[in-house]
Amino acid sequence: MNAIQIQSTGGPEVLQLAELPIPVPGPGQVLIRVEAIGVNFIEIYFRKGTYKATLPMTPGSEAAGTIEDLGSGVTGFKPGDAVASVGVLGSYAEYALVPASQLVKVPDALSPEQAAAAMLQGMTAHYLATSTYPLKAGDTALVHAGAGGVGLLLTQIASRIGARVITTVSTKEKAELSREAGASEVILYTEQDFVAEVKRLTGGKGVDVVYDSVGKTTFDGSLNCLRPRGLLALFGGSSGPVPPFDLIQLSGKGSLFVTRPTLWHYVATRQELEWRAGEVLGSVAKGDLKLRMEHVFPLSEAGRAQSELECRKTTGKILLEP
């Protein structure tokens, strides 16, 4: 099979197409024929060596496809089932193994591309809005990177709940996409100070919650946007890691809360995984949750796909297709 392999950490050029054996499923594993692959920042962190991994490795964890074979002990699935997962063992490939416990069935109404585009970013948006800070009607949320994959989905979910959503984006084109997703107000951070704008838009009160996937360049400002006892959910670091800071700042700024959530802790049980994936995929199938996935690259151009994501040249979801 064709697969992307990393022999050493570095830039996009280390993502090399290689010919590897098709893996054989072991106990509790499922072999899928990969049809669509989600590209995410976590793969960039592994490629650069920010996150450590044993090399050589095939990156990727998010994919949708069709079951080819089952390992021993697997129940509830059969060959030919359309499935998706964020727990794929090396999804940048034509075939991949998935622990059956991390696999979910895809509704008939969805294409593999839709399923791959919805899983990680959709469930991330879902846990942020329903569990990390359970939004309710009348709350005000600030969403950074409002035209990104998670940002667009989170804005849709939050606005459907009845929350007021303020987003930050870099261009007027992205601002329009954010408004279409349901943002009440959009701040062009390239032209405006987002902290001053948030304070103006909230009458000086600040927001109830900030959802921040940017990290280093926004962290301090995000804290300054919160009302007393507000919460900052730092769920990514596209601009780099946040430097160490003195926790006493949280007291001085209004007894604030900060959390660094990750999806794995919000799909820790089979029941929770099926609930989140079911709600997200079901909403996409019904048309309640709209995906943006105009950036599709062949597997051989994985390096280009990651570069586009890293340089923030895209909106919505980036996909690879074997």
C-alpha cells in the first residue's frame, strides 16, 4: 500500500510517500480501507518533533473508510461497514488499523469526506460547547480562529444553543464565513485590538468563556477578555506554546479559570464517544451542522496540505485522499 512515512523530524519535506505492507488486524483491531483522511495540527507537532514518537512512523489518527477485515474478538462491526475514527493507527495511508473501541459507524447519508471532516473538529467543538464550558442561552463566548475548522463548527453549535458568539479572524473574507456560521460580531485582529473590541462589545464586562486554539499570541489577551470567574479553554497552540505564567494573575484578573482540554479525555468511554460522534455526525447528516472542506489534496501532497494548514491559508477542514 502507499503510505506517508516520516524517517526524521523536520519540515513538510520529511513527509515521504512510501510503499509499505498492508497491516494485519490483531485482537480487538479492525482493518479499514481509508477513503478520506483528516489533516490536523497534532500531525504537524509530531512531524516537527514537538510531540515525541518512535521513528519511522506513519502520521495521522483521523480517517473514514470501509472495513476490510476484523481481528479476533471484535463484535458489532462487519466487513463493508462505513466507519470513521479519530483513533486510527497511522491514517496517512491506503489501509490502516483502528482499535474497535475507537471506531464508529457512519450514517448512510454521509460521504467518507464528510465523516472524516466532522470527527475530530466536530467532537472538539461539541465537547467545548457542551462540557468544558456548558453554554446556555444568553452566554457570551469569544472564539479565536473563527473561520478555522473548529471555529466554524463551534460557532454554529454555540449560536444554536442561543449564546452570543464573538470571533476573531484575519481577513474580511474569513469574517464573512464566520458571520455565515452564526457569529454575532467578528473582530479583524489584523486591524483591531481584540481585547479592546471585546470590552467595547460587552460594555466593559467581558465574556463568559474564551475558546482559544491559538495559544502564545492570544493567551494574555484572552485572559483580559474574561469577566470575573470566567473560563479560558486553551485547546490548541497554532502560534506556539504558552510560556509559564504566575497563577496569581488569575486572582488579580477576577478569580479566573483556565483549562487545557484535549479530546481524548472527553471520549474516554465508549458511551461518551458514541454520544459525541452520534450527535456530530447526525447533525451533519440532517444539515444542522455545515462543513467546509474545499481543501482536498492527494496523499502524495501531504506536505503541501500541512504547510497550508500551518500557514493559516485555509478555512474549514483540510483532507487527504489516497
